[in-house]
Amino acid sequence: MSPVARFRLTGFAIAALVFVVDQYFKWLVNGPLAMRSGDTIELLAIFALTRTHNYGVSLGMFTATSVEMRWGLVVVTALIAIVVTVWMLRERHRGDIAALALVLGGAVGNIRDRFRFGYVLDYADLHFGDFRPFLIFNVADAAITIGVLIILARSLFMREKPRDTHSEDPDRPGEAGSTPDETPKDTGADQPAETH
């Protein structure tokens, strides 16, 4: 198996892990903890489990106010997941594959919520007193955000330098930068003829 194929398999494993972890916490909130919308369980001074329902996409935008909009969001997010999957299958760099895997795993996790409930179940509540640097989110949201940030950072700061096809190569005669041997060869044409 080639290294690129191993990278891609590892990427799909990362996506599956993100999906499983996200679904586990959603099951915990929805099942054993039996939390209802608005319920809060304080775990740390700065972190709690708070159940909320997101009927839109990231940051609550494009809230689905009808059944048609709900299924429209399912279709749109499913198409995005398909595009990410195709991108992963074409990508060759390990870092980009890992980032795409985070996005894919998170997207599939939230798609499953929309399909089952009609909303995305959020529960992670990071807060400092009454200040919240983020809206309440879930593992899937976090994975998508981290993956997108990695992709952006790599595209901005880690671009491959283009190969200079006109660079000098002193080891190859006849190419730019090479020095031809200007010493004339001794063919014997200028030697005096022997006399007997």
C-alpha cells in the first residue's frame, strides 16, 4: 500500500472517530442524563453541559422554519460532505487529509442529528462567568472548525514552492549556467609534416 493510500485510510479512521465521539456525547445528553432543552449540568467552573437545539447551521444562521427548509439543510450539508469526501480521495498531503477528515466526521455527525431530530443537538458550554466566547457547541462543531482553520492555515502559510525549471545545473553540460569547454582539441592539423 502506498503512503498516500495509508494517509487516506487514516483520514477516514479519524472521521469515524470524530463521528463516534460526537454521537456518544449526544446519546449521553439525550439518554442517560435525560436532559431537556435549557437544562444545565455544571462540570467545571468554566465548563458545563447545557442542552440546546440548533435549527440552523453554524452560529445559528439560516434557521429552518419549515419542514422543507429542514430537509433542504440536510441535502446541502450532505452535498458538502460528499465534496469533502471526494477532496480527501484526491488529496495527497497528510496534513490536509487529516483536516478534511475532521470536517467530514463533524459534518456527518450533524447531518445525522438533522435527519433524526430536525435540529443539531448542542451541549458543550464554555463560559467564564456570564461571558461565553462561543455559542454552545458540540464535538462535531469543534472538529469542523478546527479542520477548516487547519486547511486555511496550510493554504496560506505552507504552500509548496514552485519548481524552477530554468535553474542553473552545473552538472549538466549544455544547459543554462554550464560552461562549455573552449579549449581546442589537438587534431594534429597544425603539426609540421615529417620530412625524410
